[in-house]
Amino acid sequence: MRTKKFWFVTGLFVCAVVVAFFGGVKRGKSVGYQTASGLLRMSGLAAGLDTLQRIRAGDYTNAMERLEAFCYSTAVDLLEQPKTQNDAVVSLLKSDLIQYRETYGHPFQGRYATERRLVELLQANNTRALGVTNR
């Protein structure tokens, strides 16, 4: 009788641990995405405000680089998420981004890390080659 109670209590405990584990994982992912989304919005505000200030001051080159860096980091964030890889809006913006990079992209040596990662993601997700190569 005692062994049945022992196994029953042990079974309940194991089930509770499993349920708590999966509940915690789900909650952790949710909180993580919310935190990342908040950070993205804050960085968007900072980048946008800095860009506006630079444009008003007449510093167009640095303003454009700041805006490009924010755009590229947002694109990398979207392209790395599995849920958005087949999204119609992302696909449309991806072709515009490829066209922009072909026209205005930095030479290979002048790219920053986010821009290099973006090129990798675009090349991996597209059969169309990027026009900006090693110059």
C-alpha cells in the first residue's frame, strides 16, 4: 500500500514538473519576444531622432548611414525569424531591399557587421544574386 502511494505521489510530482517546465518555456519565449520588440522600438526612436537631427544640421551622409544601419538591422531581425520568412510583406520588401543594396550598397570592405549579415541572409533566401560584390 505504501509503495502504491509512493509511486502515485512521485508520478504526480513528475507530471507537475513537466507541466511547469513547458509552461515556463512558453512564458519565457513570450517575455523574450516582448522585450526584443520593446528594444527594437526604442532603438527605432533613437535612430530616427538622430537621423532627423543630422538632416536638420545638414549632415546628410551620416544621417543616411544611420538610417541605413537601422533599416539593415531591422531587416536582419525579420529575416532571421522563421515565422516571417514566408510572409508576403517581407517578401515584397526583400526585393526592394535587394534593389536598394544593388544601387547604393557599400563595397565589401566598407560593410559593417549587420550589413554583412544581411547580405548573407538575402543570398541564402534568394536565388537572385546581389549586385554589390567585392569591389
